[in-house]
Amino acid sequence: MTDALRLLLVDDEAPARARLRDVLGDIAAEVPSIVVAEAADGFVALERAQAGDLDVALIDIRMPGMDGVELARHLARLPTTPAVIFVTAFDQYAVQAFELAALDYLVKPVRAARLADALRKARRRADDVVRLEKSALAVRQNLSCLERGRILLVPMAGILYLKAEQKYVTARTAEREYLLEESLVHLEAEFSERFLRVHRSCLVARAAVAGVERTADEGDAEAHWQVILDGIAERLPVSRRQWPLLKALLKFRGQ
């Protein structure tokens, strides 16, 4: 995690988001933060949160379509869940908020001191996660999955790719697939030297990349890249955003 907390502001009123930005600026010296994204409703916020690059979501409760309470329930099911701090003009939701494991509950107008305290809690939470990840880096040579009541170890050296599918991550070896109850984002952070992201939902083993091929879907004039991996016939799509990184890897290896 960087020094600055990465924030998502969720409020259907633009002036309220602007006010929150102002207060964040007032406390920046005490608790550095950066607003990664804003959303005017719960649907946009949930879609943005799935990128997995947020530390804190500051959420209004009363919003049209999907309110803040429902949004918090959905966020709790993500592989990487940002800390939730409710920011609302109504205090009657406090008990429900803490039942949802919200980190804090702030009533508008938000005072700078209260917001700073809430973000410090989020900082401690994020730092604890980072320490756990770093402690695992030195020892993990295997991933594990529960299958038919038994724990199976999956050697890292044999994994060709990791793909997020619903609430699980699929680990693919040359022989078979394994279902892991781990976050793709956390696996990427822990094993960044071993794996390369080629798509929002997929990491491939750098050493297993054999090349790429260009393909076009029927009726689609635009071609797309797919990555070829040693040991399996399956091809994996490469997103436009990640293509430069894969291209650089192939160039470095002289392919």
C-alpha cells in the first residue's frame, strides 16, 4: 500500500462530494489520502470497487436505486473489501451500519477531526493487511484448496494461470484445475514476480508464456490478442490495458 489511503467517495449529491474533498484536503497533512474515484449511486460504486485498488469507501446512505446499506452488503462479498465509512445526514442507521461491520459512522456536516480519526482506523486496518501479506511472502511455496473434505496443496511452480470466477479463483496446472478461496488481487500482490496480469480477471505465470496469437471474432472487424501458455491448449484473452505489459515481457525475452 502507498502512504496515501486510496478512497472512493459515494454520494448522489455532487456538492456533498465536493465538501468531503475539502475536508480531506484540510486533514491531508495528518492523514494523507487520494480520491481514486467518485460515484453518484451504488451501482457505479460497486462496479468501480471491483478493481480491488481501494482502501476506503466513504458512503452516503440515502441514495436512489441502491442505497448505501445495500452497497456495503455487496462490497463485503468482494475478494478485496475496502473499509466502509458511512457519511450521512441521518443518525438512525448507526446500529445497522455497525452490524455490517462498518469501520465508522459520520454524521453530516462532517467535522475534520472525526474524519481524521476514522481514516486513522482505516490506515491501521490496511497496514495490518500489508503485514500479513509480507509475512507470507517468505514462506509460501504452495497454495491450498479444500476438496472433498481434504486440503490439497498446489505447488506454485506448477500453476500456469490464476483466474477469478465468481467468489473463487481457479488455479490451472498442466494436469487440472483447483478452486481457491483467495483474492486474485492479494495473490497478485504476493506473487507479482511470478505472475503477470493479462486481464482484469486473470494472471498468467510469466515463465509459462509461450507467445501470443491474434484473433478476430466472427462479425468483429477488430482483432484481439490471446496469450499462449506452455502445457495447455487453452488460450486466454489479453485486455487492451494489459497488452503493453505482455508485449514488453515478450520483447525482453526476445520473442
